[in-house]
Amino acid sequence: MQSQKEKDQQTKIMERSIIGVYLGIVLVIITLLLAVGQHFMIVNFYGDAGNKWYFWSLVAVIGLLGIAMGLWYYRKIEIPLENNA
């Protein structure tokens, strides 16, 4: 049996992990919005054509950070198994 303090600590860890997953998803969504906005010329983010590699590199880094953050925190989520025997 776990004490109430241990259960509260596990709940806090799970809440942080879920927030980390959501932040990763938000970063990926921001990446997609930037990429779609630039690709279809809704907004010209990088101005001069010579700057496009800086923009796309930044978008790629943000996207990869979002994926890595989401996966990292997803691995940290532990679902407690209740044994009522």
C-alpha cells in the first residue's frame, strides 16, 4: 500500500509529464503553422530569398524540439496499477 504522500507525489509527476507532452504538441503545431504560412505565402516570414534557409532551419529545430519534448515526457508518464486483491 502506498501512503497518501507517495500518491500525491506520483500525481504531481504525472501532471508535469502531461504538461510536457502538451508543450511538445504545441511546438509541433507552431512549426506546422509557420511552415504552411510560408509555403503558401500567406505571410512572408523571411523576406529576402537568401534568408529562407535560416527560417527553415529554425522551423526544423523548433519541430524537432517539440517532437523530442513530447516523446521524452510521454515516456515519463507512469500509469499506476491498483491491486485490489
